[in-house]
Amino acid sequence: PVPLDPPLARRPGTDEPGVRVRMLDAAGGELYEEHRLSGRILEPRLVAGAHTVEVAARLVPEEAGVWTFGVAGWGRMSLTVDGRAMVEGVFARDTDDPTAVHVKPPLRTGRVRLAAGRPVEVVARRELGGDDGRAVMLCAAPPEGDPAEAVAAAARAAAAADVAVVVAGTTEESESEGRDRSTLALPGSQDALVRAVLGAQPHTVVCVNAGGPVELPWHGEAPALLLTWFGGQEAGAGLADVLTGAAEPGGRLPTTWPVSLEGTPVRETRPTGGRLVYEEGLHLGYRAWLRAGTEPAFWFGHGLGYTRWAYESMEAGPAGDDGAFTVRVRVRNTGERPGREVVQVYLERPDSALERPVRWLAGYAAVEAEPGAAVEAVVRVGTRAVVHWSVEEHGWRREPGVFTVRAGRSAGDLRLTGTVETR
């Protein structure tokens, strides 16, 4: 269930879109009333003598069946649908997490069968007191449909269309800053949905709306795959611009995306006996894949646009007294429209006396070019890219010698190679 909002929720009495919020005294008398557009009330207005927060809405079910209603908060709470109790009890706070207390308290739910088109009044109450915060939420969910039938209907719609756009992704229930994920799989039947649409329509774009890596077992079958991350209020307009070609998708992955959770080189993050040993050391992220010699689904730095690029030449160095140097990479837009490329430079030191990553990012530069035009990307490699931390000397030190310099499109797609010597 999600917080009630228009068009499902109407304010009792006035029938305005939204909900009615009241502050009541200990005897149930009204102290204050206001109109809100959402049943998610994180900070109801405090008034003298306030004892209970009440959130009420008039709901007209769009479909018949078993609806789920919920109230979120702590302490004594109740939830009724047309006077029928769905939730009633005292729910003691069992966490010190401020997000759970003040932003997303747990939801207590009840279910009731409703007739389509017959209005019901839903009322949630929460008593105030102690250090339990005052957030309260009135939530609802329509009857659950048959996932298999929903997937089949989507496939039929895709087959009858010229182009299909599938938007999949995570939700706040599956991906949150407040807890770790237990899986990288997309929640629900989304993988089945994507596969069904891909099978029905060869012209399909799959948009993945997620805040971090997820498993995409069908990614090799998708003609176009767009990672949208978590957009803001203009996410829809931005996505439309990219899909229609008014704007080029210009992002590059800041993380490496695995084929599956089981295939990730570093995945054990649970402390044992209260102690977590970071055995991976320097080999984090793409460095872990490079050390393991395994291939992810998408490398760190990966990203495509609406044109193609040829990497023609590279000039590296010489290094200065501080070890810093410049890399110049000439790239050409070989496609049919203007574009933007992010040229990435990585270093290697296979004969090092120290433990080092197989390779590491040293710098990058973004360039733009018209169709057929060549452009030079200038990447400044700073001192920090060629130094190491000495535990014995408690400081940064430089190991003189020859570094291999590679340039390309990602940690796993490097087109040009050179060397530079530092003193």
C-alpha cells in the first residue's frame, strides 16, 4: 500500500482531492483541521492540547475486490473503513533509526472486500506521546491482479505497436539508504515482463530506473537499454528527449554492473564476531573484476550515445618532477550526428614492487564533435595517480619507473596504449 492521494482520495465533507488532517484532544474533540494532498503526514501541525493525529479520506474504489489499507506510525493506532476496524493496537517503537521514526515508520495493514464505485470513508488515528515522533501515513492498495495475465497483456500491446518502451526498476521497498539489499534482482515479475515484450516486439527500448547495480539477465537481448537512475520532477520530460533523439544519453557508469550477484568478486559484507575484514584491500569495484579476470555485464565507465567514435592516436608525457603528466588522445566522430565522448585514461604497473590494482583510473575528459570531425581530448594525470601510501613512512611516496598508459571508453574497453616514465 502507498499513501493515499488524488484521484483516489477525496477530502470528507468537501470532496476536494486529497485528505483531511485533524488534531484531536484526549476526549476526541477537534482542535485543528487542514487539507492535504497526500496521506503521508510526516510533521502534522502541533497545537496546544494535541493528543491524536487523524487522517481521513473518502475513497471510491475503481475496481471490485479485496483492497489493502494501512496506517504507519508508532504507539497507539487505529484504522477503520466505514467504521469497520482494520488495525487497532499499541505498536511499540523497536528501533533508534531516525529515518524509521520520522520518515518511514512501519506499516500495519488490514484487508477488506469493496464494491466498485461504492464510496467508503477511511480514517487513521495515531496518538502522540513520548519520543516516537509524530509521522503518520494513511495508505491503500487496490486488489492484486494476476502477474501472468498482466505480462501477457503487455506482450499483446507491444506486438500491436510500432515501438515498445518498458520501464523497469527498483522501489523504495527494495532499494533504500536505510538498509542493505539482499538481492540484486529486479523486484516482482519485471524480468518476465521485459522478456515477454522483447519476444513480442523487436523494436523495444528498456529503461531501468534504479539507484545502483541490478541484475539484467536479458540485457543481451535488448536492442536498446537506457539507465535512467532516479530522476526528479523532470524525469519524464528528460526521458522523452533522450528517446526521441532531442538529447543524447551522455552518462557513463560510475559503478561496474555484474551479470549476477553470485558472479561478483566482492560480496561478503557481514561482520563475523563483530569484525569485518576488508580482505579485498585496494581491489574494489572494477579493480576486483580485473584481478579476478572475470567479465561483468557492464564495466565501470561504460556508456553509449547516438554516434560512433574511433580512437586514432595518443601521446603521453613527459612526466614532471612531481610525476604529473598530460595525455593527449585524438578521437573522431565516425557517426552521422553530433556527439559527446568521455575519454578515459588508465594506468598499469605490472612490474611494481608494490601491490597495485591491475589498472586504475588516472583521469578523463569529455569532448564533443560534429559528424566526421576529429577532436583532441586533453587529460591531465595528477601526482596522486602515480603515488602510493607508505605504511612504514606514513606518507605518500612515488616508485620511479615506467607506467603503461591506456586510453579508451571504459575500464574494459581500452583502444590505445603508451608508456610514460616517472622519476
